[in-house]
Amino acid sequence: MRFHSLRTRLSLAYALFLLLVVGLGAFSIRQLDDYNRVTAEIRDRWLQSTRILGDLNNDTSDFRSAEGSFLLADTPLERQDSAREMDSLDASIAHSLVRYQRIRHDDQEDRLYQDFLVHWRSYRRLVRQEQALPPESGTAIRLYRTDARTAYDRASETLGQLTQWNLVGAKNAVERESATYRDANGWIVAAILTAGLLLFTAIGFITRSVSNPLLDLARSMQRIVDKEAEVPIQGVERSDEIGVMARSVRVFQDNARALLTSQARLAEQAKSLEDALAKAQEMTQQQHNFVLMTSHEFRTPLALIDGYAQRLYNARGRFGPDEVGERALKIRRATQRLTTLLDNLLDIPKHSTETQPFHPQPLEVGELLRRLCQEYREMAPDRHFQEHLENFSFFITGDAELLHQAFGNLLSNAVKYSAPGSSITLGAQDCDGTLVIEISDQGIGIPERDRPHIFERYYRGSNVGSHSGTGVGLTLVNRIIALHHGTLEVVSTEGVGSRFTVRLPVWETSHDESKSRSGGD
């Protein structure tokens, strides 16, 4: 492997960095071991000894007090309590002595500890003699004040010397700990600074030899991708892997230049294909939407034909010629509506889904509304239809077929989304030259979040459930009303019902003229 290879140089740099990390870690561990040894001595020896000696000083002092309480007790019960306290303190002292013996000590500490044991045991023998004497004799008191006191003072003095020795040793150990910490901290900081200097040197080498050349190549490739014709390529003369990459980028640049021309031609061809595909998709979608919208209107006349035919068949023995003729006329009207819808469907090349065939002429709306209400009353006998139509007629200029579709859709929705037995109200009135038509139901209503979207094509309310529909009915109604220069509004409460209000301009005619026009039609 050649030394000028980038892989070789990086491998050497990583190896040196690894050795640096290992050496720094080993050196730091060594320094920390020295510090830990000193702190372990303080923790395991001096702190433990100090705590135990403190317990011994407290317990021996309390034991002397309990001894005095025992001798001065007035009743046997008090003597028993003092004796129990002495036994408890004696057990605590014995436990502390066992703990102290488990700790490593130097010779001076051991001599002081043995002297304390000799004096304490001598004192304990005298205490047992006191306890064995009768309480009313003065011998126990004299023994307490003389020999026992002397033995206790010697034990207490020896214990104090041992405690003082331990405190001096602990203080020296703390000073050694501080010195060891300062030495370890200084060495570790020096090692870290040395490692940091070497690391920055390695980073500078890698940045200058590897990172910067790679970034230059990346920027050159990005400029080539951005279709710049002339981009300088750095590092082509290098003999390592970066040189190989630079020469590859130059080849890529040459190929990119060759592809620019063909790419422009392909872009033009793709644009032509996209335009053709978009037109085809638009035509397909228009035909699909038109079929959906028109087929939505087939349901009402088909339902009328089926309802009239069934009633005519079921009551064929009871109907006279006039009744049969009226029923047949209604069936024929519904059939004519279907024929008109089929003609519109077959006339797709002339009309897109965004326009409607519109043939306005003088029209009496009152009769149209009454006829529609009667049709749906017969189609849905389980609904209660209420008409509030004034006696005079309403003349407008409009397309009877389109208005029949619009109001029929509104009545169809009222029937579809209301329960059997509920009321459906149809009312109309002239308000200052404007015909106001209201269709109300007691159905499921429209949720508040759906109301802004109900006139959008294919949109259906979130609460329609299993009710059939395509979502184009209200779109068609809104468009037809707009063709007649009118407005369509809705007020609805979910679970209560809906009220659709249509406003259309009317003719300025008198009552008699309206009647004569109605008779003429």
C-alpha cells in the first residue's frame, strides 16, 4: 500500500488518535487510582475509626451516669431500669469494640487501644462488685467514688488520647488527599491539553487534505447538476483517491454537457405528452361528472312512474276513466322528464358539466310547486306535506324543466333525510318583487362543520349514514337558481331539520293579469 494513498494516511491518523486516547485513559486511570487509594484510606479507616470512637466516648460517659443512677435509686424498680440501661450500653460498647478491631491501625493506636481495654475491664469489674453489694450499705457508694472512679478516669483518658491520635491521623490523611488530588488534576489537565493539541493538528491535516478537497468536488458537482457549462475541477493532478474522484467528476461534466441538448428535446416531448394526457383526463372527468349529475336526476321520475303505476295497478278496479287518465298523464309527464334528461346526456359534445341547457320563457311557478308537492305527496304518503302558497300565481322568466329539477331535488332531499311521520313544509310569497320559496323539513339536519361545503360537487354531510346519494344534487340546484338570477340559502340544525330558501325575481303583474296568463298556459 502506497503512503500517498488517502486510505493509508487516514488509517495512520486514526491509529495515532486511538493510541492517544488509550494512553490518556491509562494515565488518567493511574492518577485516579492514587487518588482513590488515599480517599479509600480516609473512608475505610479514619472516618470509621472517628465514628466508632465517638460512639465509645458517648456510650462510656452514659454508662458512668447509669452507674450513678443505679446506686442512687430509691426503689427496686428504679434499680432494675438503671441495670437494663447499663446492660444495653455495655452491649453497644462491646459492638463498637468489635467494629474497631476490624479496622487496620498502626502500632501506636493498637497500644492505646489495649491500654483502654485494660482500664475499661478493670472498671467493669468494680461496677459488677457495686451491683453485688446490698443497696443500703455505704460500701458500694465508697467504691463508686474511689476505685471505680479512678479506673473510669484512666479508661476515659486513654480513650481521649486514642481519639486525639485518630483525629491527627485523619487530618494528615485529608492533607495527603488534597495533595494527591492537586497532583492528579494537574497531570490530567496537562495530558488533556497535549491530547487536544495533537487532536487539532490531526483535524487540521484531515481538513486540509480530505475535507476541503471533498467539499470543492461536491460544490463542483452541484454546479454541474445546476447545468453550469464551465465548472473548474480541483485536484485532478492528485495521485490519491481524491484525484480519482476529481477525474471522475470531469468525465461526469463532459457527459452532462452532452446530455443538456438531449434533455431539452426530451423536455419538449414530455411537455407535449403531459398536455395531451391532461386534456384526455379532463375530458374523461367531465364525461364522468356529467353522467353522475344527470343520473342523479333519473331517480325522481323513475320513482314517480313506479309509484303511479303501482297505484294504478293495485286500484285498477276502483278507478274510473277520468282517474285513470289523470294517472296516465302523470306517468307520461315523468316519462317526458326522463326523455329530456336522456337527450341532455346524449348531447354531451354540446354541453359540459359546467353549463346547463337553459331555455327561459314566461312561467307560472305556483302551479309548478303545487304539482311537485302533489307528486311527492303520492311518492311518500308517510310524510306530512304542508303547502303555504298564496292564491295568486307567481310569474317569472325561467326554464320550467330546470326549475322542476331544482325544486324536485330540494323536496327529494327533504323526504330522504326525514323520518316517516315528520312534516315537510313548502311555502312561497312575494316580497317586494322577489319570489321567496321555502322548503323545510324535520330531518337529520346538517352539521355546522359541513354547511360551508354543501354546495360543492360530490360533497356529502358527515351524518348521512346509509342514505344513498352522489353529492351533486345541491350543486345542481345552486347552479340552476344562479341561472335564474336567484339565490339559495340554507338554515339547518343537526338533529332538528333544515330550511332551504330560494329567492327569484318576479314579474310586475296585477292579480287579474296573473290569472289570465295562468289560464292561457
